[in-house]
Amino acid sequence: MPTITKSNIEYDKRSLSDKVLLKLYYNMLKPRLIEEKMLILLRQGKISKWFSGIGQEAISVGVTMA
């Protein structure tokens, strides 16, 4: 069974305002919600194919907001 370890990643968000952080969050949330809905439709047989990009939201958001 895998063990849970504490992440050693440190984030320095001092240069980002709360407004920018919220915009980043909302921009990542929308594609995630679409992904989850599409996977539900796929499991229900309402669509035939879907490539899931779950976990990749930050890449597209980071590139477009840079």
C-alpha cells in the first residue's frame, strides 16, 4: 500500500494578487468540470470517444495567462 508523504514543494505567491490567483483557479476549474461531465457521458454511452485531459488544466491556463 502506498504511503502518503509531505510535499517539499514551496510556492511563492507573494507576487500574485488574490484577484489573479482566483482567476487562475476559475480558469482551471471550468475545463475540469467539462472533463468530468464528458467522462460521465462516455460511461453512459452517450458519446463514443473522449480523450481525458484531467490533470493537464494548469498547462493550458498557465500558457494562456503568461
